[in-house]
Amino acid sequence: AVKPEPAPVLLNFAAIPTNRLDKVTVPQGYTARAFLPMGTPLTGAYPAYKEGGLNTGAEMEQQVGAHHDGMHFFPLDARTDGKNSAEGVLVFNHEYVEPATLHQNGPTGAPRPADEVRKEVAAHGVTVAHIKKDASGQFQLVQGSPLNRRVTGATPMEISGPARGDAKMVTKYSPDGTRTRGTLNNCGNGYTPWGTYLTAEENWAGYFMNADAAQPREHKRYGVATKNGRYSWETADSGADQYQRFNASTIATDSNRDYRNEPNTFGWIVEIDPFNPDSVPQKRTAMGRFGHEGVVFQPPVEGQPVVFYSGDDSTFEYIYKYVSKAPYYKATAGGHLLNEGTLYVAKFNADGSGEWLALDFNSEKFRAAALAKNVEFVSQADVLINTRLAADVVGATKMDRPEWGAVHPTTGEVYFTLTNNTARTAAQVDKANPRANNATGHIIRWRERQQPQALSFDWDIFLLAGDVGTETPGTGLKLTADNHLASPDGLAFDKNGLLWIQTDMSGTQQGSGPFGNNQMVVADSKTRQIKRFLVGPIDCEVTGISFTPDMKTMFVNIQHPGDRSTVTKLTSTWPANDATSRPRSGTVIVTKDDGGIIGS
Ligand code: FEO
Ligand code: CA
Ligand code: CA
Ligand code: CA
């Protein structure tokens, strides 16, 4: 018989100091290698990346997109054993673009050149990359694999769940309100127990504009722009319907061109089958419409509902929980579990207890709460399209920008990053968001009472982020030079129970002050021992995290290195690091030189 390997000694590496270097720094004994940067040829004719922003829109559609974010590695045998650590599909989000380095001559004003708009739309979305270890043990892209795929801001998608076919989803493109095109601002991610990828639509609202004197509540509450969209795609000089749809104004509407409801088809969790390149991505409306940061599930229990959590990353927004109506059975589990269920929003009480409040049109309690606030909903689809408003009426707790969540692999305890909220005043402080002008953020956690679908929980603060010396009251945790951090964002537990915490500080927070470049620390959630494990290059965000099943390869994303660059002045040249190449977002593969477990 083969002796089981002894459990690895974890957190046995020397913490690294903060720095402002233009490289990825990892502890002694570890190596980090850049992988699949923006522009890497991925599908079709495999067009080569051209330095200097010279690739066309059509080429970008066949290359790895921009601004890598949430990510998951699916072993090739994900749906059977799930043990393959040498071959799989790496799936990752492309949150947004940096016109200054994406195009040859940098940003252009309206009207936008159509091919630049095509390129920007193509640089958004998701990459599905079939990767395999070569003879030397290094992961490489499998050229020509039918699994390689780009999902973009233009890919046809299906609307599923309660809002499918609703009058507010009807557009010229989909007169029956069942389809839309593209996914945008894909920030954090998730995956399902049945081996599919979930991508979260976060700051999608700003991509649309609606110049009407009074925007409908399903636009206004989310921040749809009033003048021009984020990249003015609606002004593309081709006049193509594909781009005009970003103008949701009534004044721009005639019988042939009605996209007043286009923004309503965004703000959802999107399910993608990474093993079927022909599958149509599904927008899962039962999980609510907001600025989805990411999504994370409780380890499923046979015969019990499946439970997912998702945060709405905006100041004073909420944390949500979705509980499927049908029970989970491994043999039959699939996307149908995301089409019918109950969406709840969290209320954190001052005494350390918490409640899940149902956003359910069929609940008398919910309808009474809406009525008391003079808010009218006509259907569950209406509730879901206006999820933020529904959460307002039930009196949920307004949080300091909920970002990623993570669920402990054995205890089921749920952790959420609250990245920062400098808008919170002293009068608005509560126990769950205990600091006014919260510039450095914190991490909250809770334990469901009994079943994961319980309606109540117990919570506490795991960590208050900040400079050296910052204490988390009542825990004994005091941050040191080995682990001080600000603006926690990306968050994941590995299978050994270590909690990985990634930061997304603004350029100014990185540029001066005690924290250096964005970074990743790793924590023992029991002892609160925390060590800095990785520091990213200049002006990047460290985000996205996944592992091979053997825990010997870690994938991390470096988003927007050098994002304060102009065409003539680059603030970073990562990953080329040659003083002249434009910076590109990319994945980083981290391994231990002795072939050991990551985090040991
Ligand atoms: Fe895209 Fe909330 O970070
Ligand atoms: Ca984020
Ligand atoms: Ca963030
Ligand atoms: Ca980001």
C-alpha cells in the first residue's frame, strides 16, 4: 500500500517585504512566471500579438483579452475524478480596457473609430484556454485545441430564470426578451459544483448611456450614464446596431432601433460551460441584478439546496445569498439549479447575529415591506431586475463595498472582503462596518446556523486592514511589516484551509504611503497568522486565484500593470520588462522550486 503523504507544514516560508518594483515578487524558494498575457493568440488563425497597439479588432477577437481578473482552473477530468494537475482549461475574466495602451495612438474622442470599438468590445469578456504541461513540466497553451474560446462583449447569450421573456428584457435584438449580446466588466468569478464557470458582471452600468430627462429606476439605481458611455461605444462611426445598443435613450429610439431595455440584460451572473465551446452562455437572473463582484458556493450536500453568495461592490451596497429551490444531487446537478430559487440579502445585527431577508414577490412579508416604502413591484422578474431597490425596502445592511467571498472547505464559514468606503461618516458607522472614512477595508465572516440555507447566522470581523500596528479588537491580531495591507479584494480558500487575500489599492494608495504595490497575503483563519506571499508590478491589481488539484501550481492574475501610462510615457513594461514594451495584463504561474505545496 502507498503511504499517504504527511500533511504539509503550512506558512513555513519567510514573508516578503512590500516593494514598488516592476516585477512579481514571491518568497524565497518560489518562482513566478508570466503566462497568457493580453494579445496571446488563442483561436482561429492565431493572430500574433503586435507591440504598439497594432492589432485590429478582428485579431483581438482571436486573442486573449485585456485586464485579467477572476479565474478558475478546471482539471481536464473536472467532471469525474478532478485530479488532473497536468492538463485542464484555465478560464479567466477580462474586466475592462486601457485605451491609452490598447490602441496605437492612445484614446480617441467621439465619434469613436468603429474598429477601435470592435477591439475594445473583443478585449472584454472571458478567455477559455486549454493548457497542458510540456515535457519540462511547464504549462503551455494547447495550440489548435477546440476548447480554446473567447467569449466577448458581443457573444450571443441566453437570458434564463425568472426575468427571461419579461417585457423589460425586450430589445430589437430579442423581441421576445430571451437573448442578449455579450458580458461586460467581468470582475470576480465563481464556478459550480457541476464543473461550469460563473462570471460576474460588475461595473456594467457605465458602459450604457440614457439621456432621458428621467431614467427608469432599473437604470438610475445602477448608475447608467446620462451623457456618454464609459468608452462612448454608442458613437462608433460605423453606426452599427451592435454599438448603437449602448445608447438606451428614448430620444434615440425609433421602431427599428429600440434598445431602451439593453442595460436590463446586464448586471447578472453568467454561466459558461468551459468544456463545450459551442454552448451559449446563460445569464442566471434568479441570482439577482447588481454590481456582482463574484460568486461562491457552500460545499453542496446531497439532497439539500445548493447555496451561493455574491457581493455588490459599490459603496453602501449589500451581500446576497441564493438558495436553489430544487435539491442538489451530484448525478443530476446542473444549471437548472440556478434558474429557480430564493434570493436573500444580509442584515448584520449589532449583537453579532445576522438574518437573511428574502427578496421574494410571493412572500407577503416582502410585499408589505415594499408597500410600507411606497415601492411597487409587479412580479418576481421586476424584483430581480431591481434587486438593489428590493434590498433597500427590506432594510438590509449597507456595507463598505462587498468584493469577493470565500467558503472554508471544511467548516463552511463564509468570509467576505469589504474593500473600502471613504464615504462612510461617523454617523453611519455600525458594528459590521465599524470605521468612518474606511480607506483600508476589512474582512467580515459568518457561520450559518445549522443548514447552509438557514435564515440566520453568527458573524464577526476577521481582520481590519491597515498600516503596521492596526489591531482587530478582541482578536489579538495586530498587523506587522510582514502582513500590513489595504483594500482587500480577491479572496479564496485553498483545499488546505489557507485563506489567500489579494489587494486592489488605487494608484494613489500604492504610489505613496506604507503599502507599496498591490499584493497578496495568506492567512491561517484559525490562528490569524498572516504572511505576505506576493507583490505585483507597478500600478497593477493582484486578482484572480486558482490552483491545480495537487496544490503544486498556483495561478494568479496581474491586472492593468502600468495603468497610469500614456502612449509616450510607460509607468510599467511588465511582463516584458524591457523599458520599451507596453504593459499587458497577464496570468502568473507560481510554483515551489522543490515541487512542494503552495503555501508551505
Ligand atoms: Fe472589479 Fe470590485 O473590483
Ligand atoms: Ca475586484
Ligand atoms: Ca476592487
Ligand atoms: Ca480590477
